[in-house]
Amino acid sequence: MNDNPVTLRDALEKARTTGLARLEAAMLLLHALGRSTSERAWLIAHDSDPLDAVIGSRFAALAARRVAGEPLAYLTGEREFYGLTLQVDARVLDPRPDTETLVDWALHVLPPRPSPTVLDLGTGSGAVALALQQQRPDAIVLATDRSVDALAVAHSNASRLGLPVRFAQADWFQGLHGPFDLIVSNPPYIADGDPHLAALTHEPLAALASGPDGLDDLRTIIEQAGNRLTGGGWLLLEHGWDQAEAVTHMLTRAGFVDVQSRADLAGTLRCSGGRWCDPG
Ligand code: GLN
């Protein structure tokens, strides 16, 4: 008996029995077919088409990697973020929808006057910087990362999308001067011993973990940001689900005013920030 899948529908059903979600199975099959992952309507219309054996094994391999925990975005090479299609791979964190909260808030506090300056620290794929640049074409956006690999990904996303974000390699504020009207960051913030990290082994650890309480990088950024902000400029930070209190406390202690937090789509306080009051 031959139990090899013979139609696209058969292949999808077989993949579902391994625990793959329906939408992800469809996206991976489209990718294996060399089609855009958004062509689900095509797939529905063609699900009785015969499946080529080479494509069938390509799909089975992708499905197995997904079931083993690899991010879908690394398998398809693409992630939608704030309406942009970004190319991502294992060199960068897979951008999360939660981070769109940071972009929304940043757009809200960016001064309306022309050409505000923005710094995105630890840009990874470039997601936040590129979304801000796309929404505010007049902004002068600098995006940094410590990882040269990440900068290569971000740079190629910027070129492909035609967005004039500038990039620099930097360890947080090292070598950066400013002042900036807005500083944003989605730094690593998971505690080193957090069991949650075990599920994230495909992503760069340096983009995820940050010391015993997960706050090492947030602490550094908050301590050093004031000197690089214009008077009244905002520092906005993404953080872990249980870190809003610690982060707002650190912001207040560092001299920020109007300190507040914002919830993500799941209702979790995901970002905190404050305004720098020029001491002069
Ligand atoms: N939000 C991610 C997670 O918990 C972590 C991202 C980060 O550390 N910046 O899976």
C-alpha cells in the first residue's frame, strides 16, 4: 500500500495529524510550492491538485521543523510587521506582534515638527526602525545593534523596502551622541534561568536573555538614555509581562517624568516609558 500524499489536500491533512496548525500548514505548503504564503485562496481552489513528490518532501521537511519548534518566519523567511514584509532568519529575533504596541506609542509621541530624530537600540531585523520610518518619512532614524549579523539582515530589509534608515554597530549607547527626540528599544529581557527560554532555542540567545532578573540591558539603557535625549524627549521600552513595575521604578529613579506603561494586544503591560526633563 502506498500512503504517500497524492493531492495538496492529502498533504495538508497528513501534516495536521503531526500537530501542525491549519494556517501554518497552509503557509508552509504554499512556501514549498514557491508561492506567497498569503495565497490561501489559491490553495483552497487548488486543493485537489496532484502533489509533486519533490514538493511533497520539501513540505514534509518544513512541517517537521515547525513541529520541532522552529519559528514559522524562519521557515518561510518572512514576517509581517506593522504592514511591512520583513525578511528574517536565525540571525535575528522573530518580530512579535506585541512589539507593534511600541511602534504605536512611538508614533504618538514623536514631535509633529519636521524631521525628528529617532534612535532604535538593538534593532534586530530592523522591524521597529523600519515601521517608524515608513510611517514618518521625514524622521531621521538611526538603528543600532551589537550584532553585525543582525545589522546585515536589517540593512537588507531597509534596502528592499526603500526606507532610508541609517545603521550603526554599537553596544547600546557606546559611540553614540545624539541628542535624539525619541529613543526606542526592544532589548533582551528574559531572565537567564527562565524556563520559557527552552522553547526559544532557535532564536539568538543574545536577543532574548539579559541577566539573572532579565533587567540587565533595560537597566543600562535607562541609566544612559537621559544624556542622549533632547529636553522633553521620550524613552520607550518593551519589557517582559511582569517587569512594568520594575521598569517604571527605574525610569523614575533615573529622572524621567510622565512615566507610564502600555498594554499589548493581549492586555499585558508590555512597554514602559518616560520623558526626559532637561535639568538645565
Ligand atoms: N517577547 C519575547 C518573548 O518573550 C522576547 C523578546 C525580547 O526579549 N525582547 O518571547
